[in-house]
Amino acid sequence: MAGNAILSAFVASLCLSSGASAWPFAKRQTLSYADIQKQALANANKVLDGTLSDGMTRTTCNKNNVAVRKEYGDMTKDERLEYIRAVKCIRSKPSKLPAGKYPGAKTRYDDFVVVHMNMTPSVHSTANFMHWHRYYIWAYETALQTECEYKGTQPYWNWGKYSDLTVSPIFNGDEWSMGGNGDYVKHSGGMMGIPAGPGGGCVTKGPFGNLTVSLGPLMSTMDTSLKIPSNPSRDGYGNNPRCLRRDVNNYYMTRSLTMSNLANHITSNKAIGVFQSSLQNDSPTMPAIHSSGHFSIWGDPGGDVYVSPGEPTFWLHHGQLDRHWWMWQNYVEAEVKTRTSQYEGGTNWMNPNSAPGKATDAQWLDVVAPAGKNGIPSNQIFSTTAGPFCYIYQ
């Protein structure tokens, strides 16, 4: 599909459409985001000890072996250093993709970017959105553990925790961070009103300073005056070495990513279809949560829907997206079973009339799937403690 057509579809369908699914604020919620987390964790533990059913069959996952994912800022400095080491490790290993098929895929990390590029049309604004990304994040976590001897779990970024994201433990640029903001470069904002932040240039500070990315861009949302090199191939798979750019900003911190708004989003949506669409689509008065997280980091490749996993903090953002869904699934004890198995939507976000997704549809990860775990059906991804998964959130 031509670039303009893809861009139009992206704007209309993925996360920037206005009015496709307005946020339902029919009633005020009284639970805080922290309260929802506590209730979700309590109910998840009941599921694990057998006193509450989520309708799923589990064979090996239990309270004694369940892994616990933590917020990045709540990890100890040693835990953060170990995670950073593992990410650097996976970036140093060679690609497992067919030689020459994707010239920009140089490393094992790049394999994950290519898979996301290939899957983008079927895993955004579809029934697969939350489910496939849960599967994808778990595969990345598993690769860190099995290929780089990482002993921890995939951390997440709690969106509403930091009033100033630029000085948070994630982006402050110290040795325990995921690197600093991009160096300041004068620039304008991006598409659909994304404001210019205090960065815009190459990341030069912290563990991921001076990082080179090679895939994309395919659908950049950055100011064109920055002259980010175009990919030599129209499909974005060509080898295009350039610096990692960020424009970490607080614009969305006081809007869609506040704790009260996140709590409202969970308590105002009882069906997965509305939950997913309101998570991805702007309303007339509120930016979408999903895109707000991406555009709070922005940059290249972080602001490009296809190649955004090339940004090392993509995994923290989508870890939180999975946590947000996990909280929604588990916080109402009487509805845990119903919410866990809900599955709604089409199968291609560029085609609003695409076939509806089925719970038995296979989900694909190609070369990044853990051994024997490619093409598993969606209904094995419903619960974080069933199917191939065994984790909860702290």
C-alpha cells in the first residue's frame, strides 16, 4: 500500500481517530488506580490458589512459581542494571531471520522489530490488539531469559506515576536508566497536534546513548525538518543506520495519563470491545492512552507505529498496557471469569469490514516465538497465568 494510504488508515483507525469510540464517562468512579491494582492482585491470587475461577485451565502455574513483573522505578538499582545488561545482550546477538530478506535486521533484537512490522495491520485496532501484544512482550521477556541469562521479569512503566517523565528513573540518563532524552534540537511538533518537547535529537546519555537503529522509518511522525534519513526500501526493511532519537515530554502526563483518568478508563468500560477501542482512539476531548504513551517518548523509531519496538522503552510501555488490561480483567471478583474470556473486533485495521476475530485464531510470532510456542490460539493468551504464561503484576 502506498505511504499516503497507510498514513490515512493509521490516522483513521489505530489511535488517532476522533469519534470512532468516545470515552464513556457515564458515572464517576470511586476506586483509585492503586485500589484497582490491589483488587486485581488479590483476585489473581485467588485464581492461583483455586478459590476463584477465571474459566481457564492451568497445569503448572501456581502461587509458588508465578513470576512478578515490577514497575521500572520500583526495581532495585541492581535489578535495573541486570535488565539493561540483558537488553544490550539481545541487541548484540545475530539475527535469526533469513539472510538477505530483511537487510536492516542485523541483530536478534531487530528480529522483534521485523515481526512487529509484518504483523502491524492485523494486531492494531483488531480483536488481536491486547492479546497479540501480551504474547509478543512475553516472547521478548523469554528471549532475554533464555538467550541472555536474564533472571528477572519484564518491567513496566506505570504511566501516571511520574509528573516529570524527563527526570524519572526511566529517562533521567543515569547508569540505571533506559537512557536520557534526545539532545535538544529546535523542531516543530508532529502529526495530529503532537507538541514539540525538550528533545528531538539523538540520545547521547545513559546506557542506550549513541545507539544505532537500522530498520525504518516507515511512518515517521516527526518534524520533517529534522531530516531523518529515509529508508532505502519502501517497505522499511532496508538497512538505514541512524541514531536513536527521543523527544520525551510531559504533554500527556497531565491529560490522558493521569492516575484518575486511567482509573476512569478501567471502571467505565465493561466490554473488551469498548475497552480496547477507547484505549486506542482519541475522543473529542481526550487523547488515547495507547498513543499517549508512545508519543510521550516519541522520536525515531518510537513514534512510528510499524518500527516502534526499535525504541528500547517500547517494552516498558506495552508492559504497562498489558498490566492495564490485566487490572481490568481481574479487579471485579464477580466478573473475572467473564472478562478474562472476552474477545471482540475485526482482523485487519485497514479494513473496517474485515472478518471478526475468533478465540481459536492462531497468533504468530515467527522467529521470535519461544520454542514450540508459535501459532498458539488466542484463547491461550486470555490469562497471564494460563496457557504458556505464568506471571502477575506487582
